[in-house]
Amino acid sequence: MSGLDPMGRYQIREIILSLKAQGKTIFFNSHILSDVEKICDRIAILADGELICMGSLDELLGIADHYQVRGKGGNLEVLKRWVKGLAFDEDCWYGQLQGEPQEFIASLRIMGAQLIGINLTRSSLEEFFVQQLQRRGIRSSH
């Protein structure tokens, strides 16, 4: 699917999901892990010709356990203490919340910052894959 334009990838993904809804078993092989994450119930990860892990998304990634936050304004030094991986996109900041959401929101009010979004998330399949390779000392997958 990687050689397709985004619309073509979307259409193929919809066909696969339709077959899945009909109870069909589909073997899907891709380096585009975001597609794998959206389509597959069970996942096997191969690296250097070896099966390094296998299971459902919940078994591999666990449950949603951290918050991604996005906002505007505030004090940069204070934000750095609250937001891991603080990054910026135009006039907004975003990253992973460290600490209690209610205390963070109170801190934003004191700073005069605006919270745009807060979402409970878990690591992506891409992040999990990279962690698995790093744990095994594998620099790249073929």
C-alpha cells in the first residue's frame, strides 16, 4: 500500500475492514505501521528474519496510560516541567503530560495559557516497534 496515493490507501483499507467485518481472515503485511494499527486484530513483528513479538494490540501496547496535551500560550519554563517532549506547531505547543491533569489545568489557568486538547493515549505501534528493535540492539529492519 505504500506506493499508493492517500486516497488509494484509504480505499484499500476500507475494503480490508469490510472483509474483516464479514469475519474473513486477512494476512496483511506492511511497513506502514499506522495502517497495521488501524486494520489488524493480531500483530507479529519480524526483524532480521526473526519473530520478535506477537499478540493483539492490547497485549503489545497495553492500555491507554498517558495524556497527550495541546495548548497555546503560557510560560515556557513551567510548561517544560509539565509536558514531556514539548514541541511547537505554529502558535501551539503539544506533548505528553507528566503529572495529574487537574493540577496541570489549574497551572494553565495561573499562567494564562489555553488548553486546546487533552487525550488519553497509549504508545503507537511505531513507537513500540522502535523500542523492540532498540532493546535487541537492532539498528534497522529490512
